[in-house]
Amino acid sequence: MHTHPKLLAPAGNDESLQAAIQGGCDAVYFGVEALNMRAKNTVTFSLSEINRVAGQCRKAGIQSYLTLNTVLYDHELDQARQIIDTAKQSGINGVIVSDMAALLYCHQQGLEAHISTQLSVSNLESVLFFSQYADRIVLARELSLAQVAHITREIQTRQLTGPAGRLLEIELFAHGAMCVAVSGRCAMSLYLHNASANRGQCLQPCRRQYRVMDTEDNLELVLNNNYVMSPKDLNTIHILDKIAASGVSVLKIEGRTRSAEYVYWVTKAYRSALDALVAGTYSPALTQSLEQDLKKIYHRGYAEGFYLGMDSSQWSGKHGSHATHRKVYCGKVLNYYPKAFAAWVKIEACDLANGDEIIIIGPTTGVVTFKLEGMQKEDKPICRAKPGEDVTFKVPKRIRTNDRVHIFRAIPPTL
């Protein structure tokens, strides 16, 4: 059984790609253009960028996987084949698919295919079937760890392999958004807004507040939570020992539409937890500390999904994020001085002060975080700077001109 699953992180753009690498992932997954489950968002790469992304991943010593996991129509098959051909030529390690047309074409071209959770693989017979065509299966999100462990044991016992000739891999979601529909196969957005979730166009109507009304008598059911279709986000960092014991090969972080700092902090937290498992230092104290870090960034509340059995407290309870901190734009980098490890920054939007927690983000830089100390203006020490002023300060890593400077601030509790 695997004791140290690989960590797969999302890359919605260049900033998130760098953030995932900096956070310590073993691999990234990303989409291109229209035929992926985040197609409505401006967080996909172009077809011409596949080779560049694959090259960056190889240089960083990690693997790259392409998502091609929407329902495909006949008029899109040529485009899908072109994407798969480009992925193969670029050295992409595999393609995540949910449509049989994409699965079969990957198989024909000798390119590794992974079965998306969209296909809701939930039993051993389905695993046996898909092992003819795929080398990895992302199991349905609705399974318990006991069910997952049964499947991985049978794979081991039968020495079940995929087309590549190695033992079939099982992948699980470890962190990120959950969907009220079975493995994300929802029709609600299509019916209400003609924007299909299974075509990468979901408008997330499930995240809204609803009331239940009787239109004949004008009676309303009183609910203790009006967000009855908005699940909490998945968080498994405190049960990674149990997940590793279930025999899975890969842990997947959801979040191709989330910010670069989200990708960085979540990836870093899970990297720390997985490394602690190997070192024998994984403990409640460690996971509690990592949990506090994860609460600072965007989330809808946290739950373990179905892995330990469903309970009745897995609904978000309010709209939007439950994060304890927020990112506030402050200004931009005018220059970086490598010999002095110093940044020259234009303050544009809010005051900046010594002691502030800083996040600098850029497409090549990724994410750099640190506590601001020793700020200067015109070579003189200052404690605070206001919009319109230029300042310099030390930074722990290389940054670049036009990188964005943010302050990471605690959100005051509401009464």
C-alpha cells in the first residue's frame, strides 16, 4: 500500500502554476480553451501554451496533466483530437477525461488517460472496465474510505494494471469545493441559466439562498439554513493518515478558479502534512496548526465530505467565504534590486506599515509572503507609507517589475 500519496495541485494561470510549484506539489493539472470544466472562467491556458507549461513543469521536476473533461459534441471532436495531439507532442504526462471519445482517442494515440470524477466510478467492476483504457481513476467523491480501501486492496491483490503496464493508480480529492450533485454532474445551472456545468459553464446557482414556498396557500417552510444546496469545502488535512492507509496513489486539490495565494497555502499545508506522515511526525498538534492557516484563506466552511460517513453539518450556512483574512491590494513593484534583495514599490491603494503581512504576486514570481520590516523612503527609515508614495524594503525572494503588492489582513469579527 502507498504510504505517501503524490500531491496534485491546480494551475488556473501562470501565477497559480508558480504558486503550486513553490508550495511543493508533485504535479499540476490545467485546462486549455473551451473543453474543460472551468471553461467559463478566464483561468485556462491557450492551446499554444501547452508546450510551455509542460516545459516549465519538467524544469521544476514535477509532472503535468491536462484536463479535457467536459461532455463532447460531434462538432468538437476535431478540436479535442487537436488538443490531445498537442498534449502528446508537448510531453504532457496524461489527460484527465470524462467523455468516451476523448478516452478512446488518448488510448489510440498512446497518451496516458485518467478517468475524471465526472464518471462517478464507485465500484470494482467499473474500475476493471476502465483499466483497459486508463492508468489512473479519480474515484467518485461520494465514497467512504472503507469503500476506497476495498478497491485499492483488490487492485493490489489482482495486480491490476493500466495500458502503461504499471499498477493502476487511484486518485482522491483532498481539498476544495464540493458539489451538491453526484460527483459534480449537475444540471441546475443548465435548467436555470442555459449554462451547463458539464460543459464547464456552471454559474453555481446552488450557492445561493433559497426559500421553500407553497404557491397555493402561500405557506413557507422554515429552514434553519437557507443555503440548503451549498456544501462546505472539503478539508482532509486532519485525516491524511487515514487516507494514506486507504492505499490511494494521488491526492488532488481542487481550485483552478481560486487565487494564486490560495493554491500556494493549500499546497504548502498538504505538502507539510504528507512529509510529516513519512517522517513519523504527523500529529494533532501539526494538523491543528495547519488548519488555522487554511482557515485564513477562501473557504465555505470545512468538512470531510463522505470519507468518514456523512453527517448533518456539511452545509455552508452563508454566502461566500468563511475566511478569517483577506487580501487587500496596496501597490505595484517598480523595480527589484537583486544585490540588495530589495523592492522599490509604488503605494497606490492603501497605507502600508511595518508589521504588515505582505503578499507579492506575479506570473513569473508566483507568490512571495513575508512580514514587512525596515521600510524606507528616500533612504530614511519610515513606519508607514500612504498612497502616492514610493518606498523600498527587503524581500526574501526575487520578485519582478509590475508584480502586485497586497496586505494580508485579519477580517474583524461581525457582531
